[in-house]
Amino acid sequence: MSQTYNAQNKAGDTSNPFFVEWKTPFGTPPFSLIKLEHYLPAFEEGIKQQKAEIERIVAGREVPNFKNTIEALELTGALLMKVDRVFMNLVQTITNDEMQVISEKVALMNARHRDDIYLNEGLFKRIKSVYDNREKENLNTEQQLLLKNYYLDFVRGGANLNEKDKDKLRAINEELSKLNVLFGDNVRKENSKFKLVVENKAELAGLTPDMVSAASAKADDAGMKGKWIFTIDKPTL
């Protein structure tokens, strides 16, 4: 939800790149420093931090308004978003079996965490109060839209359900999270099997020398010297 990250280390841990501020051009992720073992601790800490941030919002004694509820909620989850953006982009592009194992765990963690947020009765009570009294605040167009989106997201996320139906929704969301990862993994495996073998060099007209050279190298590695192999990997495309 948050767009910024207050670089507060987990117990002073500086060995995990996600727990420190990135002093890189434009704040880009330091990919060379990020290892597989860094993801799960960062996700766990990110979820823990956002839960604590939301608890403080719910515990607030002030009358709910846009600033102390909607804006405050928008600023939660910075660390979680930080690691999620990196991991999800990589797992969809250069994933491997090890990352898929992590992805299965992360999907379940995120599904449960989202439900904990959307089904938080105290939090939704504050959001609904702000929404019902929105005409009393001088909100600009962007604030009105953000408030509306949060309210509808919570309603569609099950906030108005009774406890029995909330439990059913949690079970459904957990199952969907597992199936979503499984589907993505199956697609990845099928895509990795695809190979276009070109035997006539004339068919390569228009391709750059680098692309032709890479395709030739793939063919050589596959024991098909004198031919060219293309896959649907993005460097090939």
C-alpha cells in the first residue's frame, strides 16, 4: 500500500539487502546482492511490520477521518511492497525451481495477510465511517477516488460477511493462491519446452547478428550444429 520505505533494519540486520536503504541510482534494487535466502525473511518482516502499523490505526482514539485512517493505511506496508515488487517481477521472468518453492510459500503468506487486512472488523469500521461521512471533509478528487477504492476493495474482499462466511472465504483464497502458483509453474514449464528449429539460413533475414549468433549457439549446445534454435525467452524475442 505504501510508496515509501522507512529503512528500519530488522534487529540491526544489514546482511539482508531488503532491510537497508538502497543507495543506488534512482533507488533501483541491488540485484547482485539479493540472494534466494533473503526473500522469506523480508516477506515475514514486511507482513509483521504492516500488521503492527494497521493495529496502530485501529487502536487510534481519534474520530476516523481521511488523514488518520485512509492516508495512514496508504502509508503502511512499505517493506512488504519493497520485497514483493522485486520477487514478483523476477519470478515471472527468470524463475527457477528454487524460486518456485519460495513462491508457493509467499503466495500463501500473502493470501492470509490480505484476508487479515480486508476482514479486520476494526479497520473496516473506521474506513466505513470515513466513507459514510465523506461529504463532511473537503476531499480533492484524488482523495475521493482513493477513499472509494479502499471502501469497495474491503467490501469486495469480504468485510461485510459474517464470521462463518469469512472463514469460508479464507479457505477459498488460500486454495486459489496455491492453484495460481501451480498454474504459473505449469505454464513456465511448458513454455520452456518450446523450440523453433530453423534449418534454412534464408529464413533468418532481418534478424540482428547477435540474435542469429545466439540461436546458432543454442543449436550447437543441443547437438544440432549448422542449425538455429529459437525459444520464447525474452532475450530471443
